[in-house]
Amino acid sequence: MPLPASGLRSQQGVPHAALLGIGAYRPSRVVPNSEVVGGIDSSDEWIRQRSGIESRRWATAEESVQVMAVAAARQALERSGVDARQVDCVVVATVSHLLQTPALATAVAHELGTDQAAAYDVSAACAGFCHGIALASDMVRAGSAGHVLVIGVEKLSEMTDPTDRGTAFIFADGAGAAVVGPSPTPGIGPVVWGSDGEQFDLIRNREDWRDVLASDHPRMPHLVMQGNAVFRWASFAMAKVGLQALDRAGLAVEDLDCFVPHQANMRITDAMARAMKLPDGVRIARDIVDQGNTSAASIPLALDRMVSEGEARSGDTALLIAFGAGLAYAAQVVVVP
């Protein structure tokens, strides 16, 4: 069907997009395993063996999701050399902004001083940051935004049941951010993403808010997880997704410098690395040891740590894989800024 000769214009962006800078915010409170074992009749050794976690960061009352998001974003902007007024869109990945509306991104965009940037939240749980990076790359290359700020932020300590043996020791708080903008060379590879809604119930809020409000003892609807099923799914299905992302980027495992998976569980990370047959020289993010699982914030926090500790260098290729509730997932290869 021919298009009408209406004079309608389309817009074009730039051939390539890349991460221009990253930032992070880690809450001030360090919570060792010894503080959580009592509520779940467990031990430090059991938690380490099961998850690899030795301690985690929990935010104070003053460290709201907005406070953490803004702090990480400001660091990313400073490192990228991009002024907040150059940001055309702010994407915040989170499941712990407890207002149904408006989006946290709108408040963050205003506080940062953007020039009325478009702003919206992404609810894809632990996969949210990688979803945001994929969307940002497409926006820059299509011309709908010159620069996009992507933030992953969570305050999961408020949504964790301290007596739930399956989750009490896992979840944590924090924020990470990245500025995505134009690049003379490819800096963000094609995304491989999807969801497996048949397994919707494996990670979820325990109750619907309506059921909570109707109960005799209203309380926060805590997160629950079927850990064994999630472990089996993530360990093997996500390795295939990672290899697909490498293939779409035109790379092999031998071309990879860094592997930055969602910091869900150390055993899952090790299982994915084995399944993908990563060479010994590939440096693997293990931020979970003293940060915990921060859902949408985990990948930018882990990448930031690798850069700050010299494990990842500017120009390195890094494979990002995120997966979580939904079950939603996303993976892409990026060039470290």
C-alpha cells in the first residue's frame, strides 16, 4: 500500500550508540550475615555456600530510591562529560518505587536539572537495567533522543521478609546508572530479550495489594521466590541467551574481556560461565559477595566496581545478562566506557 504524499517527515539519529559513563550509589549500612541468620534459623556458612553472599547493603530511612537514583545518575553524568540539560530521556528501572504513579523517573529528571526530559519507569525486575540500555540505544540511533540516562535502583530491604528462609539473606539496596549517547563506533550490541510468563509465579510479591488492604493485619507484600526452580532456569537458559547476544554482536567467547551477569547468586554465575565455556582470561563480576542481590541495580553496580578496581578497562568488551521476575531477561554486549 503506497504511503500518502503528505510531506510527513521521519527523523534519523546516528549510526552507533555507546555507554559514555557509569555511576553507582551504595547505601551506607553494611549488614553481615550474622544480622540475618537469627530470623531464618541459619548460619553464615549456609548463606555463603548457598549464595556466595557475605554481607549486603541496606539503605537507611533517609536513603530513598530517589536519593540513591539521583546520586548514581550525577556520578554517571560527571564521568561522561554530559550536562543534565543534554539528557533527552530518563529511564528508571525499579520495582521498589512504591508509588503506583507518577513514575520515579519524572522526579529524578527534575532534580537532576534536565530540560524537561521525557521520563518513565521500567518494571522488568532484575532485567530492567538491560531493558533500559536496549531502549536507550535504539532511541539514540533512531534520533528520538540525543542522550539517554538509564538508572537501575532498588530498595528491596523494605520488601523482604526477615523470616523467609528463601529470600531474607538475598535482597539488598543500591543504584547504578549509565549515560547512553552517540558514538563513532558500535558500543552497544543487539539485545537478546524475552520473557517466560508461564513461570510468572517463581518470583513475585507474596500478595496482591488489594488482599493486603483487606486483611486484618495489613503489611508490606514481601517478595517470595522458588529458589531451586529459578536456579535451574537461570543457570542453563541464560547461558544460551548470552551466547546468542555474543553471536548477534559478531563476537565469540574468545573476544570477550568481561562477563557481568545479574548478581543473583554466585552459583548461578559460575554455572553460566561453565555452560558458556568462558576462557580463563574473561574477568567475571562477583559484586554479590558484599553487596547482595539488588535486582535492577545489580549490573551497573557490578560493572562500576569492576572499573573502579581495575578489572574492567575502557574499551573492554563486556557481556551483560540480566534475568528475574516475570520471568524476564535481556542480554547485550557493550564496550566499557
